[in-house]
Amino acid sequence: MAELSEAGTPGRQLAPLVLLFSLGTVACSSAPPTSGAVGPEQTLRTQVFMSRCSICHAPPHPKRHSYAEWQLLLPVMEQRMEERGMGQLSDQDRVAILSYLKANGR
């Protein structure tokens, strides 16, 4: 039987792929940021964003869109919530979410 060289072993060939996958997973799983000092008001905004925007999907990273784009997308998300029988956001939640996105969007 022919022997495999060290470079030909499956473990050695997969190691770089496993490392690359691991780094990508860690980078993609980071929590959405908060800008500046994190006081009670910013923490509340973050909590509202995370809880309300994770009902139907994973919360998107706020830098995915500019604040102006988020202002256009939020009503679309509210419409989808209403279509699913979830009702709309309260004015207080809407203000908190938009405030969070303004502080943390691109």
C-alpha cells in the first residue's frame, strides 16, 4: 500500500478550513453595537431593538443600513407584523428602535 505524505492527510488539509470557518462564525455572531457610553436609556433602546426585532427574525446589524434607510424599512416591518396578527409597534417602541438605529446605524 502507498503511504500518504503528511500534507496529504485529511486532517492537515481540513485544518485551515476549520480555522477559517471558526473565525467567520465568531465575526458574524457579534452582538449589535451600542455607540458611546452605555447608560440606562441606551440600554433600554438596545433591549427594545433586540426584543422587538427578533420576534420574526434575527436582529439585523444596525450598520446594515443608514438611518434614512432604516426609517423607510421600519414601516415595512410593521406592516409585516400586522399581516401576521402581531399588531404594530407602540409609539414608545418605535421611538426607542429608531433612536437606537440612529445612534448605531451607518
